[in-house]
Amino acid sequence: MGSNPSITSVCYKGAENRCMNESRDKDTFEQRLAAAQDKARLTRPKANEAQSGAGAAQKAINLAMRLGVELVAAMVIAVVIGWGLDRLFHTKPWLMVLMVPVGMAAGLRNLVRATGVKTGNRED
């Protein structure tokens, strides 16, 4: 090892005793690293059809659960509003009965919006 403090040597035992200087060209390391990363990408197993099918099934289940919750939530909110208005105006059960179709319409509208179906596209 020399007396130059900017160059430090790292020695290791292998097939032959060699010392590597930190001042060695970093490009060779970068090239080796890039080659190893490329090799790792090529050997990485790709997602098989069963995994992608399972992901699609999970998305379908999530959508179905969301649609069910949207419909039930709209109905419950409409019935609660109707019940509250009935208690406020002493009109039992007429406002609650009137709010049921309103809740159904709101729930169906939310279902259409959640599924992304486009309706009424007009170009002016």
C-alpha cells in the first residue's frame, strides 16, 4: 500500500490474492451492475395466467360489493329521511313510502355511475 491517503486498498482472498483500489474506474462496476440487473429482470418469473385471473376475479368481487353497498346505502338514507320527515310533519307513513322510489332511483343512478356506463352523449 502506498502513502497516498486518497487511494485506499481493499484486499480479499479468492482464487488469487488481489487488491482493489477505490480509485479504479467506476464504469466497470456500473457496467457489471447493469448487466446483473438485466439478467435478474430476464430470469424473474412472469405472472402466470392463474395469478392474473385471480386478480380479475378479485376486481369483479370488489365491484360487486361496491355496487351492493351503493344500492343499499341509498335506500337506507332515503328511508331514514322519509321517516324523519314523517315524524316532523306527522304524516306517517306517506313521506317514507314516497322516499322509497326516490332512494331506488338514487341507488340505480349511483350504480350506473360506478360502472362507468355513459348515457345521453350529445354533441352540440
